Amino acid sequence: MNHKKFYVSLSFLASIVFTQESIPFEISKQFAVPAENNQLIWNSDISFNNLLIDKSSRNFKNKFERLSFEVLPGDSSYVKSKFIYEFGDYGYDKLLVGLKKHSANETFQFSGSKKSYFGQYSEFSNAENPPLSLFYQFDYSKKFEKNKLYSSIGYFREESQFNFNSAEFDSSLNSEFSDFLSLTIGNKFIKNDYNFDLQLNHVSKFESLLLNEYAINNKYDLERNRLKASIQKNNFLALNVILNNSYYFDERISNGFSLNALTVTTQINNFPTPTGSSYPVGEIVYGIDLIEDSVKPNIYYKNIFGNLDVVFKTRNQHSMVLFDVYDFDGKGRFRGNKVEEWKNLSLTYYFNTKIDFSASLKYVEASNIIVPIELGEVFIPESDRYEFIDDNMMSIQSNFKIPLKYGLLNFNHSYNFYDSLISSNRNHILRFDYLYNLSLVKNNLGLNGKLSLEYISKNNSEMSFNYFKNMPERRNNIDSDGYINISLNADISISDVILTVRLQNALNKFSTDENYSLRNHEYFNPISSLLTFGVIWEFDD
């Protein structure tokens, strides 16, 4: 290969994790889900580039990461390859490779990753069998005169053995395994001034989970197909149709069932008048969700009234599919099959000052959420282990940015008004960032990055999130004290070399306590620090 440019970057990635007493699950990203303005986000489909990742995949974002390439020239052939290797404490070992070939009418990209370590903050403490996460992905697209064909295929694998800090159960049998393939095929084309986008997504997945401590024994196959069709013309037509079918098969009882959903929506941005003018009605998406025999409205509305942004949206989907040893209805799922409904309203006001300041009030209402029922000491096989509930939450988020000569100050504060199952139940989440960018020695030396201070208040409620069941629950059996974190990200550019330093949770780095086993769960003993190093090579041709 003839290399027009050889680009080398050496990165030192230091993630040193400490807290004063414990690492809350929400922050350690161990047994929780993303928080958005104090709201917990779970049981939602996500995407991995063009691939569909089913909502049943737990904590997916913390197990896999995308490989990104900078924008390549669009008018000529170009090849870029990337190699990233990281290693560190507690058996941390990650390899990430990629290749992208780009031309004016054709693009090919390959990326692959293998990551193994003793666990997310070492809840998996067995050095003989460290958790493994790996994936391979291929993307290909080709442009023609009036259409573009695109495709993507990815293979993902997760494997873990759980070793709990418990004398009551035998932890040698605990295991988690997930093996799935995701495929996307699509075609974008133009016909009679109409823009079409037809896309087919397929997910084929096998998952098993055995946990004696939590009395969970899952083993099932999933075959899922989703067909999406989009038709657009100018600003007056935007029709979207999504047909979704999921087939679950419970390996334990050799029984399967299907879930079906159809979504039809249209989008408008203006209402035309007889005189040809238009009213600023904002963006409106409206339609229906047909889920089994239920019909639910699908609405998204956004408009700007001066300095005020108003957003209202709904989300309808099947209730969570459950498989565990307490599922006694003989059908391999929780009884009921209701529709889970979400309604979100947010009001954001922007203040006209020299400082960029905004405040966002968010209200969320959820219906038919499944939560586990605690039966106490006596287990009744005929009883339901789960129930449907309705819940709501309200929070406010304030943000202001102060531009400086060599950077930017950013302050973000989220306040939760009351406890609920769908919120983090932390009254205050505060984050202060200083983003800096310096150019020195006649632009031959550059320094940019971010210095952050984060504070999260204590969770005093009796509610928490159950990672293994992937749902909230009406009990809190974790240590969730207040949390303070100091972190630093710095990129040092020296000619063609970039040195990157990342420091996370720097407090108590030099603790004199020799016992680094912090208690934050009745079964788990997480580590108190994690230090990794990495090297990155990029080749341009």
C-alpha cells in the first residue's frame, strides 16, 4: 500500500474510579440505564450505526463502542485504516480495528472489536473467565444515477460469569451469554419527484441467563424483522410506515409466540393557505400505532414561540417480554400483553443575555410498566410475579455557557421534583465543565480537552433499577450515597502525534485504606480503581 500520509497517535487512557464510600449503580454504569434530564431510559430500541439493536439487549452501550472515521474526501478514492489497542488493570484488554474505502459512488467499511476484563468495575472477579464482548461489522453502499443501495451486517457476542460475594448460593453456575446477528438492507431512490427509502432490518438472537442469587433462568431465541418505508416530496408530504414482527421461543419450555406492530405516520411543517402563505405551526408528526388489537395515537409536535421551545411526543410499544423461573402461565411470557405508553412534554426557555442560558421543564407519564412483585418469604407458584403500573415524573434542567478567551465554561443542573420508578430518584445532578483549546509554539503544539466536576445527590427513595430483569423495582437494595467526581480529558497535539490523557473520578486517589473492596451491594464487591493505557495508529492512503 502506498501511504500518502502516516498518522500515529499514542493515547494514555486513565480511568481511575474512586468514591468516598461507594460507587452508585447509575454512575458506575453497572446496573442502570442512561439518564436524560433525570429520567431513566430503558426498554427502547437503539441503533449501532445502521444496525438495529433490540430493546432486550441490556446495558449495550457499555459493552460495545463505535469506530468513527473523520470525513473523507467525497470526490476521489480514499482509504483509511485504524488500529486501537488498550490494556490495563484487572485484565482489561481491548482491540479495535477498522478499514474504510471511499470513492465518489462507492463506500466500504469494516470494523471489529474484542474487549475482555474482569468486569464493569469488577463485579466479575474471576480471572480465569473474564467477561468477553466482541463484534464484527461490514458496511457497503453504492450510488447510481437516481438511487443508492446500502447494506450493513454485524455480529455481536457477550459472555460473562458472575461471581457474587455471597455464602448462601453456589456462584460457579452463574452465567450470561448473548449471541446475535443484525442485518440492514436498504434502497434510496427518486421517482416522479418523490423520494423513497425502503429498509429491512433483521435481528437473530440467542440469549441465556442463569443467576441462582436472583432466581433467574432464561434461555430463548429471538427472530425479529422490521420493514420501514419512507415517502417524501418537498415539505408537504412525509409518509412513514413501519411493520414490525418479533418471534420469541422459550428454550426451557419449548414454546413460542409472536408480537406484531404497525406504525403509520405523516409529517407536515406548514399549513398552506389559499393565498399561498403559511402559518408557523412548527413540526407535526401524527399517525397511529397498531399493536396487536390496540390502536394508539402516535404524535410528535415541536414549535418555537419566541424564546420558548415546546416539544410533545408519545411512544407506544409492547410491554416487556419476560422469561424467568417464576413464569407459570405456560405461555413463556408474562400474562397480559398490554401496551406500554409514554407521553413526554418538555418546555425549554432560552434567555437573551450575553451568557447562553436555558431552562428546560420536563414531564413524563408512563402507563403499563411491568415491575416485579416481592412475595416475601413464601413463594406461591400460582401467583403472578409481576404487575402493571402507571407512573410519572417531573424534572427541570438548567444550563448556561460562558465563552472565554481560550475555552468555554458549561454548567448543567438537573433537579427531580419527586421520586418515581422512571426517574433516577436523585434530587440533584450537577455538572461543571471547562472546555479549553490552546495553540502554542506557532501552532505546532496544541492542547484541548475538558475538565469536569460532577455531583449527584443521594437516592433516598425505596426504588431502584434491576439490571438483570432490565426493569425498575419497588425496592432499593444498593448503597446510593451522594457522589462526587473529578475528571480530566486532555488531547496534546505535537505535529502529527496526539497524546490523550483521561482521568475519571480522581477523588481519594491516594487513599490510605488498604482495603480496596468497596461495598455497594449485598452480592457485589466492585473495585475502587481502574487504569488503562492505549495506542492508536491511523493510516491514510
